[in-house]
Amino acid sequence: MLRWLRGFVPPVAACQSEDDYFLYQILFEDLDPSEDGVVDIKELKEGLEYWSSSFGKESEK
């Protein structure tokens, strides 16, 4: 089944520059402190709390 789907899904997301890819890499590394290549629920929750606090309340306006 996955081999069949592979033909429909592009290997790299369209319309992304190298800068976008680099920013996603930084975000993933921040969300995966255990460096196991998987972001579990706990890591995601902690990472999102960190990122939201780094923007502050002024950025929500």
C-alpha cells in the first residue's frame, strides 16, 4: 500500500526554499531534545510551550 502511495506524494514539499527547509530542521531539533528522530507527545507539548512563551503575549495582538 505504501509503495502505491509513494507515486502520488512528492518526495519534497513543493514551493519550499532552502531557508524554509533549514527553519523546519531547527524547529524539529528543538522539538526532539532526545535526538531519537521522533517527536513524542511529551516533547511536542514541552516544545510548543517553550515556543509560545518565547513569542510573548505582545505577539498575539
